[in-house]
Amino acid sequence: MKLRILVLFFFTIVYSCKENNPQLNNDTIVVLDVLFDDFHEFKLKINPLEGTRSGDGTYNDYLPNYISDAHQQKLLESYTAFLDRITTIDKANLSDSQKLSLGVMKWDCEIKKEGLSNDLVTIASPMFELPNFELMPINQIFSFHLEMGLLGSGKGAQPFKTVVDYENWLKRVDDYVEWQQTAIANMEEGVAKGVVLPKAIIERLIDQLDGYIVTDIEHHLFYGPITMLPDDFSDAKKSRLENKYEEMITAKINPIHIKLKQFLTEKYLPAGKTTSGIGALPNGQETYQYLIKYHTTTNLTAEEIHALGLQEVDRIAAEMEKVKEQIGFKGDLKAFFELVRSSPEQKPFTAPEQVIANFNAIHESMKDNLGKLFDLKPKAGFEVRRVEAFREVSASAEYLAGSKDGSRPGTFYVPIPDVTAYNTFQDESLFLHEAIPGHHYQLSLQQENEKLPSFLHAEGMGVFVEGWALYSESLGKELGLYTDPYQYFGMLSAEMHRAIRLVVDSGMHAMGWSRERAIQYSLDNEAASEAGIISEIERYMIAPGQALSYKMGQLKIRELREKAKNALGDAFSIKEFHNQVLNSGSLPLVLLEVKIDNWIANTKENE
């Protein structure tokens, strides 16, 4: 497989020189530390929201206009310069962990530089560094305006504790308005070039904007910070900030979103595409292949991904049949899906607080078993919260990492737009994925690991982050969960959902599948609601390749666990395996495999 070729290449780069001499060359280490520090500073400046999320306020007053040509050119020059500096490092004098960190940096620079040469892709979007499209910069899920809504409400990572904090946000809003002006101009260019979002996506986007255009200032989303002004502010300071925030809303936020909505309605929607995938756009097929590489850290083709997805769908369906028989259901699997979707027994709640309480109960029930699988546990606090109303209708369950200093806990957000329709059958697997030991463990441990260079603390390589979270779902039985067959079926359904993604994502973006065909394939093979499936398919439409990362990462981690278990026999420790996966931060799959292979070899030597 092509992944194997990459593994051999990175093994040569990262582990070609074993550490026989504990005395490292100090000059090399100093140069490396300076390189890592410079790269961290660079990452903070191009992606300051990551710093804000982690509690680093260095650039809390700044947002880059990352879709501008000038910014893209600076990025290209910077990544090229960093790659040149990497080649000067004498790797023979580095520890294994230093080689690994350098390998991550090299991968990051190379994949970003490759993307910057692509006509469609814009690199370093502030939303978790997901690739964005220069001429299609706004969408209904992974979009700057949604991130700004969360931050501007006062309920996100942006701090509002001091006068400087409040003034920092006003400066960020100015940058955001400039970004929106550029976004509209870019979309106008996209209309001229035939690079436009699908109509179904544009319609969703237009509906979202009403939440940003509110004339009753005190009920505006961006007025939220004023409702929580600290008591120790003087009356004069409070009055000044109230006036500034009212002006910010009336003169900047409302007008730019009115302009955006008018443009989308009058010019953009009529030009919207009826096709669903990026493959139909100019240079679309080549771009999709790049995005597969970006999101999976492999060189697999769309056809190979599609075939793997079909294989996984068949395997998981066979497991689902066993659960259906255990429950005693006599109909076919599709009929059982409908039962699970509609059963009143799976929709027991009447108040949103009950949903939150159920997740907290799941956490309590598994606490005693966590020590059997993990001895690395984060210091960061953790909580479950309902998604804010302004984004709840389009939101999925998600995890937001806490601040590095521990002042803000990691948060598992749950959307509950209609509590009476809330289905519980996936709650256990969802908690394992989004919370513990999934995202909360992995991201918190990464952020707290002082042995890692700072640039890795906020690294969010999707195939690793999401692969770990999906792998975590499979640990339920070992943690004392999935005793209810419906909950185990929920886990299988969640895994099936990710397997289906391999099929429908590649289907839409490389094989000409329509939105409707992708929706029907999902309905035929999983128990999710039709509304939920439609939302998911529309997500894949605007983020080609991103949904592949979950299953590809999970399969690799599961493969490496079996590989280590078979190689080490009685010497295999599940705790140490999890340590090895988690203690180096987010890694490309090629580097993760190299690391586990090295651990296996070292363990055998020390037996």
C-alpha cells in the first residue's frame, strides 16, 4: 500500500540514527529549540484563535484576513523558509521525541505548502486549521461567522474579564468585518469563474444570518459580553464599553451581515451549483486528492477509500444483525433502524437538563474502570453543556478544549433543539468519543504535556484527533458500558456512520454522486434520523475529505494495537500502548506507526 511507502520513508527520517550517546550536541538542540519556538510564534499569529482557545492571549486583539492574496503569499514564503531551516538540523544528535516533533513540523509545512499552490484551496483557516476555499470561504458549519458568533456571545474562549479584554474584542471585530468584505469579493469572483457552493448549502447559510441581524441591541448575540460586565468595573468604564459595543453592533456587525445576506440572496443563490461534489468544479478532482492526503495523511486514492468504505459497511452490518437477533427483532435491518429512530423508549426526556444529567451519569458509571486502561489522565476540568441557541439547529455534538492554565474546563457541547425528539441510543458512544477518553483526554494531555514543543500543544491533526475519538468508542465494554444492547447498537451505528462517510464523501466528490443519492445510501445503512443524515451530507459537501479522517485514524490505531499485542504477547500493556499513542501529541499516521514500531522493538530488547 502507498501508506507503507510513506512509513518506510518517515522511519528513515525519524529513526535512522538510534540514541547510543546520551550526550547530545548542545548547539543542535539550541538551534532546534529556536526553530520550534519560531514555528509556534508563527502558528499563533496566523491562527490566533488557537492561542485564544488554549489561554494564550498574545493575539487576542487580532484576526488575519486569511483569504486575502497577500496573506496567502506570506504563508507560502513562511512555510518555504521553515522547510529550508529544517534541512539544516543535524538529526543524528536528536532524541527520538525531538525527531518525532521535527517530523510533525516537516509534514505540516509540506502539506500546507502543497495546498497553497492549489487554485481552490486556502490554508490556515482559523477554524482548527481546516482547509478552506478561497472563492467559497463561507458555509453553514465550518465557517468564520459561526466561530465569531460563539466568541462574540461571551460564552466561548474569548476572555471578557478586563477592560483590555473588551477592547481586544472590538479590534477583532474590525478585522472580521474586513474579512467579510474580502469574502464577498471572493465569492463574486467565484460566481464569474463557476466556483460556487451548491444551492442547498447557500439556502442554509442565508437562514443562519438572521441571528446576526438584530435591531434590538440588548438582545443581539454580540451584546452578550455587556450583560456580564465585571462588578469591579467603574460606572464610567461600563458606560463607555456599553456605548462602544452598541456602536460595534449598529455600525459594523448588523451592516456587514445585511450586505452578506443581500449578496447571497440576490447574486449567489441564483448562481449556486446543482451538483454536490468538488469534483465538478475546475481543478476539483486534483483538489479532492490533495484533501484526502491532507485529512488522512495517506496517499490513498478516492477509489481505494471508497472500496475500503464499502468493505467496512458490510462488516459492521453483520455485527448489527447479531445485535438485532439478540434483541429479538424479527424484521430486516432497515426496519430495525426505523424502530430505533422512532421508538419512544429511546426518547425519554422532557427537559434539556435530563440530557445533560444522563451524560454525567455515564461519566460516573465508568470512572472506576478508567484506571484499567489509562494511567495518563489530564489535569484539566471537564463539563457537559448545551449548545447555544443561535447555532443549535445546525450544530453537532462537539468538544471544546479547555484553556492551558486550567481556568476554563474542557467542554462537551450537546445540541438539544427539541428535547422530545432527542434519541439516547448513542449516548454512551457519543460520550466516549467527544469527552472521556476521547477528545477530552487526548487534547488535554497534549496541551498539558510540557515535554512537547509549544507548537504541538494546539496541533489538531484531524486523522489523529478524530481517529483516537472513534477508537475510544470501541473501549466501551472494557469500561463497563454497552451492557444495554441498544447502546452497543448505538456504538455500531456510530462506527457505521463513519464507514458510510468513506463511501459517500468519495462518492460525491470523486464519482459524481448527488446529494440525494448520498442521503439515500445513508438512510439504507444506518439508524440516524433523516434530518440528521441530511445535515451530515451537507457537511461533507462543504468540507471534502474531512469526514474521512475519523475512520482512517481509527482503523490505523486499532491495527497498531493488534500489531503490538501480537508482537509482544504477555509483555503487551494496554496502558502503555495508550501512553505511546497519547504522549507525543497529534501525529500523522505515518509517524504514529513509526513510533509504535519503535516502541515494540525497544520493549522486545528490554525483555
